[in-house]
Amino acid sequence: MMSRLAETFANTPKALISYITAGDPDLPTSVSLMHALAENGTDIIELGVPFSDPMADGAVIQRATQRAVDKGVSLQNVLNLVAQFREKNKKTPVILMGYLNPIYRMGYENFAAKAKAADIDGVLTVDCPVDEIDAFSGCLKPFDIANIFLIAPTTSEQRIQTIAHIAQGFIYYVSLKGVTGSKALNVAEVKQRVELIKKYTDLPIAVGFGIKNPDDARQIAQCADAVVVGSRFVETIEENGKKAVTAVGKLSGSLKAAIV
């Protein structure tokens, strides 16, 4: 049986992956935001797991993470959030993006079982080197949860081959050096790197970091299988709080319209 991620990419020429931080501004609103994304063009939801030291994230997502941490939002809360979303939506893939420490503390096997029960499709841990991922991957595999990897502009060709060999679901290419929300975006350079990655894998390539608006998304979609937008969604939530649901849906729709 084809996974939700595989089915989405098979039926979607250019996918929109939208990121929000779980628990920002609060857990009930997060569920509404997820539904607004899914109903307005988002093909895959990337749900950030709050962590006290989000070192790969820029100021916008750091603030969102801190707001969620201050409210006591835990990994278990995030799993419950996805389960609640699944009560009404069983179609849209949901992947968790975050750091290894909360998963390690929960226990890899325990987390994998709970993630399966919540009907999560994939996990991306930004701070676990590919050389040390085997134990975690081994726990995810029996539950058919994709272990998704980042590739950076500075990743060597040899390391790209290593990642491509074990990656599942899709590969997330970081479009620039720096943290989430960075401003510089070199589309020609992104295209060149995506072509290099595609030499070693048939998996879809998603590109994120620095994509702010429909025009950015349109340009990236010319060379990628999926466009990832995060900081702009989080910024919209920060600006609107509990009233962000409509604005987030509108932003999702505009981004999707730009890449189809």
C-alpha cells in the first residue's frame, strides 16, 4: 500500500509543505490552523515540536517555539494534537520537525509507537547526524514512519550519497546557509544543487528556508518537487494570534496558486 507521502507526491506535480509551530499561539488554535492549511492548498503539514534550544531556527520561529515552551507544550501534546487533527483529516500527510532530545527522552521505541498511533507520516530531526541515526531509524521502520533528512548547501557530494541511500519520504534541501527565515535566495544555485541530489535518489526534493512569498515559491517550484514555507506562516500567526486561522489559510492559498 502506498504511503500518504508517496501518494501525495505521485498525484501532486508541485507540492506545498507548510510549517507551523505546535502550540503557538495555543494547542486548540493549532488544530484549527492545520485544518485551514489543508483546506487551502497545503499538501503536507510540517509541525514543529517545541524545544528549548532551537539552534537551526531564526528569530521568528525561535519566538514561536518559546511561546509554546512557556505554555508547557510537550512532545506528547504534539502527538495528541496530530491525533485530534486526524479525527477529521485522514488524507493530508503530517510530519514532525524538531530536535532529537525530546524524542530521546521519550524513548525511541515508545515515540515510534505513539507516533504511529497518532497517524504521523514522517519525522525530521535537524540535529542528529546521519552517522548516528541508525538506532532511531530502526525504531521508525516497523511503523512505516518516514525518516526525512536535510541536505545543506555545504553538504559534500559523498555525504549526499550517504543521505540519499537511507532517506525516506522526501529529501529536504536547505536553500541557503544560515537559519530559518534567512533572506538571501539564489535560485540558480538551488537548481544546481537539486540536480546534483537527483543524481543519487528518486525521492522527491523539497526546498525550504528563505521562501517568503508567492514569487519566491514560483521560482523554487521550477526546480524542486515541493516548496517549504515556514517563517512566513509563523510570522502571520505571531501578528494575528488566535485570529490567524483565516490569514494562514489565505497565505496557503496564494502560495499554492503560485506553484501549480
